[in-house]
Amino acid sequence: MRRAMLAAALALGLCGQVRAHDVSTTPITWNREISRIFYQRCLSCHRPDGTSFSLATYQDVQPRAVAIRDAVLSRRMPPWGAVKGFGDFRNDEALTAEQIELITDWVQDDTPKGNNPRMLPKMPAFPPLPAVAAPADAVRVADTLTLKSPMLLDGLLPQQAVDGARIVATLPDGRVEPLLWLYGYSDRFRHPFLLRKPLPLPAGTIIRGVRPPASVLLLPASSSGTR
């Protein structure tokens, strides 16, 4: 029953023109549910002109299905690299528990493609992959750091990651703001962690949790708006 509800929600929520179907008797398919997850969460890197092998088509995915299932169950993929709930990030591309369950059930059911090609959504268009560059006004933290000036924090960019680093900001009034807890992060997939809302940090704020030789850049919100 839970699987049926998940599949129905995905089909209705992500494909407005697709009619509801009898998910109690219809298996989860690539054309209807799984392609939408991959298009949303995987193709930013896994596409023909991306940084890793393509997962854009059923032919790309099906031979790797078991390995993909194992990677998403262990949360090695997508390579987000942070503990959920410790900080709130607008660019979080980690799979939800419901998406992981759908992929797992699909692989368990021998990866059906689906008989109706009209169910397959249009391939999304992606801009060229941007280089990950540090802005000139970023503040580097290589150990405990006390801010000498206030800043509006837009995000964090690990430079040398140490898995398990738990970074917090202790404000002058004693409040502690969780910023980032790295888990499974790899410099190979280096990316920023952009906060849902910019966080004001007054002068005197202490940034803790960065352990040498790791370093992290604090990314200030630009004067023209956040990134």
C-alpha cells in the first residue's frame, strides 16, 4: 500500500498531464516514475556532456541498476555529502526516503521500462556546468575563527574536506547555529552548500568545527542578492 501511494504521488505531482493509474496492479516503471527521479536528481552530472557517465536513458541505467540501488541506499549517490537536518540548504540534491524506496522497489521488480512511451517526460535542458570558484569576498576558516566584522552568510564551500566535520556558529549572545555537518563528502564532487535563507552573523561570532588540514570558505550574500 505504501509503495502504491508513493508511485501515485510521484506520477500525479511530477507529470501533470499523466492520468492516474491503478498502481496496485501496475508496476513502477522507468517511463513513468523512475525517469523523473533521475531527471531531477542525477542528470546535472550524469548526462552525455556531464562530469560522469550518462544516466539519461533506460539503456544507460538498466545495466547499472543494482549498483545504482546500492549507491542510493548507502547515500553515496547523489553525492550531496552532508547530514540532513543539520543546516538547511536550498541546493540539496539528496534523494528523499520516498525516492529511494521507489528506486529500490523498481530494481527488485526487474527494472521494467514501461509499455507507454508517452509516459516518458521530456529530457530537461541543462546549461553548461559552471566551474566552482571561490568569490573574492569569501572568508576562509582553517580552524576556529572569530569574525571581526558582521557578515550575511549565504553558504559554505569546503576546500579540503574532512569527513565528519561538524561546523557551527556560536553567536555573541551564546546561541549556536548549526551550519554544516559533512558526511560522505568528497572533494571529487566539490560543491557549495547554499543556505535556504542567508544567516546574519554579527561581529564576534565564533566558527567552530573545521579541523586542520580541512578548510571551508564562508560565502557572503552579494549586495545584489544571494547566489
